Amino acid sequence: MSAGTQVHANLTEEQVREISNRLDEPDWLTETRLEALDALSDLGMPDVIRTPGRDWTNLHGLDYESLVDPLNAAENKDQVGPDEVDVLSWADAVAEHEDLLREHFGSVVDPQENYLTALSTALFSTGTVVYVPEGVDAEDVTIRTEQNSRSLFNYTLVVTEESSSVTILERQSTGETQDEQYYSGIVEIAAGENSYVQYGSLQNLSEDAYNFTVKRGDADTYATINWIEGNIGTQLTKTEVSTELNGDSSETQIVGAFYGHNDQHFDLDVKVWHKAEHTTADLVTRGVTDDVARSVYEGVQDVGREAWDTSSYQRENTLMLSDESEADASPKLIINNHDTEASHSATVGQIDAEDLFYMTSRGVSPRNARNMLVEGFFVPVLEEIAVDELREDLEELVAARLRNRA
């Protein structure tokens, strides 16, 4: 089935122009949208892990024509930050920082990378731009998006100038629920020389929602981009979190946590491209599957030919709480430079019976013992989360799901 048959016929140039006109966008941005719309019929879905005869995630099965309602994008959004940083709605950013947008929009994530990125580029109607001037240290930038419509397309751009820093906490949730909803988000980070970006995201959308997100950063010389991603909600999530280490001595850490129950499906893509010298990456993900939930994880460490003196580490662990849940992991190392120190590991298993027996034999109820072991399983990831508010939110969501477990 070609990707373009799924929703392309339901969309028009007039709809895209109306979205762009509402935001008072310049001609070049309107044209970028229209080019993405035109490309839909020729683009395929994002890559998913494949084994002979099977795609581990079926993105073709979604009824995009009924899910996507481009001109009805209702939301509640809260975007705040300190005075010395610009934290702007998309419309305000278009008015105040057109040159910045022209330089960076679509520079990290190609609008026509695949069908769903093109769909997002053509239709996004809301977003946030975070601009941190040279030498400014900024904390407590918060972006909250509550979806109140059938579909919502969101775009976020973060630009940090030389020797600046910023910590961002983003949340997605659902307000008015419908039978099914579609959320799409693209995040681009352009981290300037010697700058530091910490971007935490907590997705807790309705379990009737479908979610597609790409979060990708470009790290300049001596720059650091650290990602934290928690996935709790949705019926189906397909997400990529990745960093291109394009500057010498640049660094990244990608921390992920997820908890799937009922029939949730999480497809998690974590990537780092080492393209310069003396770069460092640390990828760590932990997750739980319960009931008939399914997780699919692919982690890629790609070391380029010019990436001398690379350090790259990856580990992924999934805990299955039921015999019917599934978890698949595919960690990969692609090394094209021998001056590399790298490793990867992935484990999938159930709660240790001996641990459970030890605790119950000392008077802890089986239910409490299991909950304590699951909460303990997440500790190595939680300890890596430097944003207190995000860590506490994630801990509470995990604890609440355990309390409500049958």
C-alpha cells in the first residue's frame, strides 16, 4: 500500500494555505508547507524494525483520513520561561524572529524525511520557539500542551547561542477526549558552540490516541544535548529521539522510561550519530509492559569515519509483568572508525521469583512486593533525570498505574 493513498486525497492546498495565513507566515514558509503536501504521495512511512515476514509496528493500519482534521486544532497551551529567554508561540516567533526560523526550520529534521514528517510540516498549526541568547543560563522553561481536538500537529524549535544553557520541560496530555485522536510533534534543537540543552518530555495522552513524534538535536563544538523522555499514554506511540554530534567534543545523553498496559504499543527509536572527534554518548532506557501491551525498541550508535576518540554506550531493559505482554529490543552499533570505545546491551525479563519470595516471606504482601520491585526497576533511569519536577511526575504516574493494576 502506498503511503500517499491514506490521507493525501483528504487534504487540499487551500487548507494548508489557510493554516499558514492564520499564522501570518511569510511566503517561503507557506511554500515549504505546500512542497511537503505535494511530496506526500511519493513518501513512505517511517522505518520500523522488520524481521522476515513481519513489521514490528504497523503504521499503515491507521485510518489517517478519519483521524486528521487539519483546520480544527483545539488545544490549551502554556509556554513560559525566564525574562532573558524568548519563549514564543509560533505566531509570535514568525513575527519577531523570521531570520532565525529561516535559518533553522527544517535544518535538523528534513520536512520530507518520511510521510509523517511531511504531514506534520504541511499541517502544523501550533508550536513553540525557544531562543537563548549568548551567555544566558536559563532554567524552568515549561511547555504544556493539552489536546482538545481530533488531531493536533505541533512544532518546537530550540536555538541556543554560544555558551548559553537551558532546561526545558514539555508535557503532552489530553483534555477533551474523542473516540480516537492523533498527536504529531516535531522538535528540532540547534545547540550552538559550548551550549547546554536539557529537554525533558512527558507524554501522557489519552489511551485512545495515536502519537508520532520526532525529537532531534544538532550539537555544535563542545555542545551538550541531553534528552529525557517518558511515555505513559496513547494506544500507539511511534517516537524517535536522536542527536547528531556534529561538533568536536560534543556530548549527548538520552534517557527513556515507558510503562505500557492494556493493549498499548510503544515503538521507541533512539539514535546517536557520532560525526566529529572526541564525542560522547550515553543511551539508557527502561520500561515495563503489562497485560497485552507491546514495546519495540531500536537503539543505534553510528560512529562515522571522522569520529576519532568516540565513547558511546547504550543499555535497554524491559520488565514484563504478564505472560501475554511482549517486548522486543534491537540495539545496533555501526562503527566506521577504529578509535572507538563503545558497547550496547538489552535485556527482557520478568520479575525475579526469588526477589518476590524473599519479600513475601518477610511479611510484604505479594501486591506490594511486586509494586516495590517495579518502582525499584525504574530507579537507575530516574536517578539520571536531573529535572526534579519531571522525575517526580514520572514516579507518581508509575505508582498510580501500579495502584490501579488489577
